[in-house]
Amino acid sequence: MENRSFDHILGWLKRTRPDIDGLSGGEFNRVNASDPTSPAVSVSDDAFFVDSDPGHSIQAIREQIFGCNDTSANPAPMSGFVQQAESMGVDGLSKTVMSGFKTGVVAGLR
């Protein structure tokens, strides 16, 4: 249901496989998804192990995908991963949910 798993493991394959709908490097989420002046957390390719992950409840997933309770956006903005991670109170989780593995780091994908 969520795109984070794909981006975490496979998102950076776009660098070598442009046909994959992966990460460009310009993606980000704001700490407060509804505030355009809120600090941004950008995607990165510096994940070095699988760490804590965001919530999995229906409400948490809705917040991650839409950034709010309004689910009418089409396509979904995928704007609430950082906001939802911040609400969990785990230090560093916001950066972790926006991190993925560099191409070649995951042994099965070399």
C-alpha cells in the first residue's frame, strides 16, 4: 500500500535503470505537510541497515500518503511520511524514512 518500501530498497535503481519509476533525488517531505514553510527532509541514499519504520495503522498510512485526513488527492501526494514519523517521537526516524540504499549496496541487487 505504501511506496516507502519500494523506495527504500529499489528507489535509487533509477540512476542505472531510467525506466523504473524511482527516486530522482529531489523528493522531500515537510515536517508539517500542510505548511509550505515547514522544514523539509529530503530523500537520501545513505541507508546502511533497515531501521525502525513508520506506523502501519490505517490512520498512519493515510497520513503518510496524503499528509492529512483528506484522501481525495489524485494522485496521492505521498507528503506525510516525515510528519507521521515525527509524531512517533523516535529520534532520527524522519531521516530514516526518507533514506534508501545506494544501488549496489543490497547484495541481491548487485
